[in-house]
Amino acid sequence: MSGLRTSKDLDVEVRSRGRVPKGADAYARQKVLAVTGRVSEPVLSARVKLTQAVDTSAPRPATAQAVVDVNGRPVRAHVAAGTVFEAVDLMQDRLAARIARARRYVERGRHGSGSGSGSGDEAAWSTGPGHEHRPHRRHLPAGERRIVRHKSFGLARQTPEDALIDLEAMDHDFWLFTDLASGYDSVVYRDPRTGRPRMASLGPVDPGPETEGLLGLSTVPVPLCGVDEAVRRLHMTGLPFVFFHDTGTGRGSVLYHRYDGHDGLIAPAL
């Protein structure tokens, strides 16, 4: 017995927050199983979080978030909608797209980039079901915002292409990693203006031919500053995050704007 679960006996864990309507949990399980049932690789686990905001007058007060472990690679989808059931439908579509796209980029890496594959793949990073339904970030005055979450962990040493795959699979705005070839802390992210993927690093890097046409390199110097200055930069620019060279640790860190309006900090473990 391998112990790997198939879609038929997969236990989809569903958690609810707020006044989630009756039957939404079973509906979410059904939708996730419909997605995992089409996956050829082993699905190790699946978790769903459904949230109904107290303020029902908000544009999209319902959110659905799913994280599925496909053969050791987590894939995430996070969407917002007018109702919980609508959010679950959008989550299903976006989760299926994330799994398919992550698999496509893995296969692309195994067999080489090929000719002429760049432009279509580049556009795909910023599109797909549910992209326009990403949750809104709550606005709080700068004086009320706090760093309410501080995560510190060992960064993955990986190629920019693998970092792009993780960025896409996890449906995040950025992915912090250590470049395998150069050893520099780096970040891949979606350009807020175009949605296309870019990379910034603490030092010069060569992303390699496998990411040609997929990844642009940022020419803006990474700010060398402490956390307090990073907070000021984040609040002043209004960007989703700031990647900075932390003078306190000597490492690359990310300060980001959370959906609840406060800030979060991700720093490499020393």
C-alpha cells in the first residue's frame, strides 16, 4: 500500500468563518473533488476555507480559498464574489487552471522551452478564471496599520523558473527565494501594472534561456534599508509589497499589504 489518496477517498477539509450558508461546505467538497478527479498525479491533501464577511454591503463579501497538495506541490486558489456559492464556483475554475498551468510549466522545464513558446505563456500568467475576482485589500490609514504577521523560514534554493512555477501554483503576488546559481535572495512577482512576471534580486543574476520570454528583470535597485523604512515605502507607494535588502539581517525580505489592511513581513531564517 502506497498510502497515496485518490480523488474518491480524498478527505477535503472545509473550514468556515462568518455566516456561511448551510450546504456550502458540502458544495465546496464536491467542487474540489471534481477538480482533483481529473488530476493524474496523486493528490495528498485538500483544504478549503470559506468566509462570509460581516459587512454584506462590500462589493465581494464572500471568499473561498483552496490549497491542494498535488504529489508534494501545493496549489492554491483564492477568490472573492458576491455569495459563497459563487465564490466556490470561481474557486473551482481557478484551482483547475492553477493545477493545469503548474503542470504545463513543469513539463516545459523538463523538455526545454522550445521555440516560440514565450509570448503565449507570458500572457497566461496574468489571465485565467477568477483573476478578476481576487479579494480586495482593505484600506486602513497608515497610522492604524501594524505588522501583524512575521514569518521567518529557510528560503528555497531554486531556479527562477521553479520560482515562477511556485508563484503561479500558489496564486500569490510574489514568491521569495534564493537563486540557485547566484546565491542571492530574490523575488519573482506579477507587475502590478501589467500582471506579467518579473524578477528582482539582491545581486546580478542570469535567469537562463528556460525563462526567455516569460520573465522580465527589474532594473530598479533593491532598497537597502531597515524594516521601518520599508514600512514607509510600502505606505507611500501603495504597492502590494516591497522587496528590500534588510540592513538588520543582510538578507532579502518582503513587507506586504495583507487583505485585512495590516502588513505582513516575510524574512529568511538566519
